Amino acid sequence: MAECIFCKIAAKEIPSHIVWEDEKFMAFLDLRPVNPGHLLIIPKEHIDVVFDMPDGLYEGIFNTAKALSTPLQSAMGSTRIGMVVEGFGVPHAHIHLVPINGPHELDSSRAKPAAEEKLVETAKKIKAEIEKTEINQQ
Ligand SMILES: [Zn+2]
């Protein structure tokens, strides 16, 4: 979709802090993290609602979340990794994957813009951990 910000990110028309991608999915840092390392995972194809994703693609995005959770946790040293699907921000399916250290941290009212250099540094840390793992879809 021409006006969709996540489609533009997927097409690399807008720069983002990508930590991982394959043909179908992309994971990048949220510019307004609720905690450092807050990732967004999207299908490259424009689909508004996660639950409207066709079979295969639907499992694929959750398998991607599973595969990225371990390197994300290693990189950020958090107690757990939380996952949220709500879809109010951008009408293009996305999963929030967030390092958390306690309950109630998955609250979008905690989101604050992160400094560019902090995002660059965080993306580098996460990518280094992802490179140690084998993330294979399907
Ligand atoms: Zn889109």
C-alpha cells in the first residue's frame, strides 16, 4: 500500500534499524520503545490484521518471534521477552517483541522516542546475537 509506513520500511524506502529479514518478514527496532530492544516484526506483504494472515504466513510470523526471542533476550539481558499484538498504531500487521523485567511493562503509554545513536548501538547488539543463531523459516 502506497501510504503505509511499514510497507515503505519493508521496501526500504524509509530507513529503519533492521535486525533481521528474510523474503517474507522483517524485524526492526521500534523508534518509540517501551523498553530498549523493543522490536517490531512485520510481514513484508501488506495485511492489516494479524489474524487475517493466510495459513503459513501466520505461523511464520509467530515462528519468527519465537526464533528472535532468544537472541533478543541474550542481547538485552532481560528477565523475559514479552509479545503484544494490538495493531492500533499502524494498519499493517505487526508483533511487538519486547525485553521485559517485570509485569506491566508492555504498556504503550511507556513508549518514548529513543536517541538515534542508542538505536544504532542496540540494533548492532541484537544483530550480533542473531548471527550466532540459525533462524530458519518453514
Ligand atoms: Zn503496509
